[in-house]
Amino acid sequence: MKDSKQTTTLSQFISILLLPFNVTVIIPAIGLYFTSFYLFTEIHFPFNILVFILGGSIFTGGLIIVIAAIRQFIQKGKGTLAPWDPPKKLVVSGIYRYTRNPMISGVAFILLGETILFGSWLLLIWFVLFSAVNYIYFIVGEEPLLEKKFGADYREYKKHVPRLMPRKTPWED
């Protein structure tokens, strides 16, 4: 049992390192290192503080969403966020009661927050590209796969919980 738990923990760590960490830290860091195209050339007090608060709040909100989604995958889904070790059970609890894909929403918020904080055109392009590709993939690839894997349970969940924009109240199944 201990080896199984260690394998799961290792798999979780690897999936987090390769997926959201890579998308939100490594790729933006490389982009920022090699470019100097900025949205805001000079922002003066007090607007610089407002930009910092706005970007930081969006970033933090995204991070909270991603952590909550990963936690649900581990605890309720018995799997990881990675395609090679997906959840074995349909996750419809926690943050998944508000939106069907909080992981992508959370990562998109992190990228948007970074875009505002660093004021980078390149990060803005990365945010838009990441969001568009994942939205299309979710519709074309992931949703049909989830429907096939979880059947009527997923179809019922899909009827009541929006894809990205959260419900005002949690869905009760």
C-alpha cells in the first residue's frame, strides 16, 4: 500500500510540474527573459499600485482555483490532472459544482494576472493562445471522452454545470 501511495504522490508531483507549473512559470519566465515588449511603458503612482493589486488578485484567485481543482482530483477522483493518469471517478464536488473546468479557468486567471503584473505583450499573447487552444480542446476532445467514460452521470452534470463561467450557486446532484 505504501508503494502505491508513493507512486500516486510522485505521479501528482510530476503532473503538476509538467502541466500547470510549466504553463504558468517556465514558459512565461522564458518569454519575459527574451523579450522587452511591454503593455505599459511607464505607470506612475497611484496607478502602479492599482495595477499590482489587480494583477496580484487575479493571479492569487487563479492559484486558489487550481489548488482546489487539483485537490478534488486527488481526493474524489483518485487520479491526477495529467492525461496519463486521469481521475478514475467523475469529480462533481468542491469547485467542480460551479464550473466543469476550473483547472483551465484557474490557469487562465494565473496567466492573466501575470500579464497584468508584468505588463507584457508576449504574456498577453500566451494567455489568449493558451485559453483558446484549451477551450477548443475541451469541447472537441475532453468532453466527448468524459461522456464516453462516465455516460449518463456526465451528461447530467453537463446539463447543470457550465463549461467555464461559474454558476452563482453550487450544483447539487
